[in-house]
Amino acid sequence: QLQASGGGLVQAGGSLRLSCAASGSILSINGMGWYRQAPGKQRELAATITSGGSTNYADSVKGRFTISRDNAKNTVYLQMDGLKAEDTAVYYCNANILPVSGSTRYYWGQGTQVTVSS
């Protein structure tokens, strides 16, 4: 239902752009977001965006990451600039989806690895 891509290995100070596309019989998508989980740590919010485009960022990424979405493509993006070693984590996309058949619920993507070398 959610397919994430764009992770990889980058040097500190570099940039990456993550994408996450929702597929299937979708009636509408409400909030979308990116979460991340570093080794040995709990999953934490990185950024979210509402259907209307309002955004919210974790303090640790504010000013460096930009979340956006293309509603026509049912896709959410995370532009990550000024990457730091502490941004190394598996990044998961999340979306609140109303399917054609069924009720609204949250879906998770499979995760994409981001590794920042110092």
C-alpha cells in the first residue's frame, strides 16, 4: 500500500530525497508523515503534513528537512539537507488512508535505510 524509496549512503552535509507512494483503491488520504528509527532507539516522528499542506517537524530536523506531498500522485516526499551522522536511521512513511472499501486507518511503508557517514 505504501512504497518508500530514496534512501542510501551519504556524507555528512549532503542531501537525500525520500519518496513514498500510496497505491491501491484509495478514496482519500488525510495526514502523511515520515518517522525514523535509529539502532537501539524507539521510532520517532521526523515530519508530518496534512491534506491541506500544514507541516510539523521534530526539533532535531527543523530547518534542514522539508516535507511535501503531491496529492495527484498520492505521494509524500522528504527532502533532507545538511545531513548529520545522527540522522542515520531507517525511515518509515505513514499515511492515514480511507480506502474505497473499508474505514480510515494508518498504513506504514516498508522502511528505507539512510546512513550518514561523518
